[in-house]
Amino acid sequence: MRLLAAIATGLALLGAASAPPTPPPGPSPAPSAVTWGVAPSSPDGPNGRPAFTYKLDPGATLTDYVAVTNHSTHPLTLNLYASDAFTTENGGFDLLAGGQQPTDVGSWVRFTQRSVTVPSTSRLNIPFTLAVPDNATPGDHAGGVVASLATTAADGQGNQVAVDHRVGARIYLRVTGELRPALTVENLRVRHTGSLNPLVGGTLIATVTVRNTGNVRLTGLPALEVAGPLGLGRRSVEAADLPEILPGGEVTTTVRMTGVPPLFRLTARLTVTPAAVGDQVLDPPPRGDTTRATVWAVPWLQLALLIPIGLAGWLLIVARRRRLRVIAQALATAREQGRLEASRTTPQDAANNGAAQEPHETTPSRRLGSEQ
């Protein structure tokens, strides 16, 4: 069963999971009728610590206490154990299922008793020992202390199955040595969706996997930059901080950018800069990691609007060229007819035509003679 919120708060009642190897004997009350809490403690009771946080050398050993509180009106028999933590795909903190054997910090914790019975509305402060192996690797090791209630329930086919309801508190152990904080970004997938409004850009969604390849638990600051060919329309946006990523863990995150113009071919560059969790200090600050991907962003709507406009313009050009051809053909025909008529005229006809066209004048002398 995954602890999720129960590990964070130390007080919850969770769903079923595979039962641990040694469930407590005897019947247990129905989980829906009981609640219990788990918290870091001292021999005298909880001391306000949000988690079991340690910094130890390889080979070191310490004794600490966990408070198990029964908030119910009848006794509870609970199983105590520790397990290793991992980061879920969406960035949650979780522990291995009860049936899985821990191999890291969960295997370094020892209880003097694996099963305890807590009286009604009471609390027990239970000691445990944490022994760091001599060959423990430097860096952060995460896990949790769990108090579980083993019961049985019917599955969908009516079969009785063992279930494990768990409540826990986190363990954060830093083993001294060289720290190597590092995040790696990989498997970037980009999708562009156009807008119905041709005057605004579309939405670009980038999904990436961020892996903690160092030995320190980290968060990260994602930043996305998008540009078209030759850097046209370059834009950038910063996303929300990533959740805590344990060493060896990974999360998948999504960054959205709106108003991205469809410039046919877009290049997306996503950078994640590692950042410390809580009050940790990373000195020197680790460098970010970057990955790139390209995506087609064809402006289909804009093209659909331009096609009728282009077609109308093409028709106007065709009609104009047709009119010019008709006019040119008419002029050519007129010139050809003029040349044909000119070629059919003889020299005598031309002379006669010239004489006929010459005006007739009566000289003054002839007019005077006729008057006489």
C-alpha cells in the first residue's frame, strides 16, 4: 500500500496493501472504526519533529523513539517496521509495499518488538535502533517508520485476501561524504494546438521526465523557451517548482505556454535548474540540464482563411490578363487589316486619290476674264 498523505501527516487510515511477512495474531477491529497516529518522539512523548532527520557517518549507530497513538476506544494490535522510500511518477513520497524487503535505510532500522498492542486512547513511545553500515554511500537516504494494521477483506470475486492499512513517519538520513546534486531532463515531448482565433497563437504543451541522478534529494525550477525558424517569435515561460525528488527517483512534469504563433516548425528548449529542499544549502549550486525537441505548428486555420482570398486574387489576375489579351488581339487585328488595305492600293489609285483630295482653286485672272 502506498502511504502518501499518511507518511506526511503521521495520522491517517489508508486503504489496503499486501500484508507484511509477520502479521499480528488474533482478530483486529474493522479499519473504518479505528484511527492511529505515528510521530517522532522522545522517551517521554512526541517532541514536535516533522520527520526523523539525521546526519550520520558511515558505521554510526543511534537510538530513537516513535510514538504510536491509538485514538480508538478499544485496543489496537499493530505491526511495526521500517521501509525504503521512493518518488512516485507525479512527485509523491511513498514506501515499498509491506511485502517488499527494504535494501536501504529501511533495512538499517531495528525494533526490539515487531508487534505492539496499544490500549484504547493511549500512546506508546517505542524505541528503535538505526545502524548505518560502514559501506553506506554518501548522500541522502529516505524511508519511513510504519505502524500497520493487518486485516482480511473480500475481493471482487468474494475471496478473502490479506490487507495492510498503514500509517507512517518519514526518515531522512544524510550519510556524510561527497555530495553530488544533479538532475537530468529527458524524453521531452512537445505538442502544439492551434487557436480558433486566427489573430492569436496556440497552446504549446511540453512534457518531460526529470530524473535525480545525484545523491541529494532535490527540487527543480523548469523553464521553457520556444522559437520558430531563425529564432522568430521567441518566447519563454517559467513553470512551478517541482516536488521533492529522491536520489534515483524521477517525476514527469508538464509545462504549458499560450499565445505561441504557428510558425510551421517550432523548436522547444526545456531547462531544469536544481534547487535545494527546505533549508538545505547546495554549495556550489548545481548546473541545470537542458533538452530540446521540435514540433510542427502548421497554421491550418490561417491557411483556410487565406485560400479563398488567394483564389479571389488569382481570379482577378486571370480576368485582367484575359482582358489585356483581348485588347491586344483587337489591336493586332486592326493593324493587320490596315496593312492589308494598304497593300491592295495601286500607284494610279493612290495618284487619283491624291488628285481627288487636292482642292480646286480658281485663279484671280480667270475670274477677272470671265467678268469682262
